[in-house]
Amino acid sequence: MSDAQLALDALTDPELPPTEWEFARAVVLVAKYAKVSIATAESLTGGLLSSLLTSVPGSSEVFQGGVVAYSNSAKQQVLKLDATLIASGVITTEVALAMATNVSEVLGSNI
């Protein structure tokens, strides 16, 4: 069984939920196995996800980078979000999807 499969199995075991670091390690292993690259766009988390991913040895093979766009102006300027999208609030599925899509384009990642 591959490291990637072991990581996926560990993440789906309901009796043994992973720690944050184990989760990050599993993400990195699966990304390596799948030959994809990762970029993150964060706001309220303030870079926590990027920090967790980069704490995994070898993550530089798959992690392109991250953007912490906390203010609405940063979301518009750096992540190219439309003002009308964020006008009614930024904690929405639509904003999260737009941030993820745009950071992938900005940093040249698959995910």
C-alpha cells in the first residue's frame, strides 16, 4: 500500500481523527502521489493552512505558495475578486470558490 493510500485511509478513519499536522502531511503526500501542485488563499485563518502545509518536510515539491487576503481591498487587488461579489459579505461559498480559483491562476497551481 502506498504512502498516499495510507494517508487517505488515516483521514477517513472515524475512530482516529487526524491531528492538524497529520492532515497536512496527508495532503502533501496525496498531492505528491497525484503530481499536482497546491496554492492557498486564506482570510480569516490568517495563513494557518499555509503554515501547516509548509511544516511538512518535502512540501516545497507541491506547495506553490499562499495569499493571505484579509481585507476586502486585498481580495480585490491581489486575488482579483469583483467588488460586487464581496459587497454583501465575504464569508460565503461563492467568495471562497473565487479565492481558490484565482489564487491557483495567480500562483500557477493545479489546486
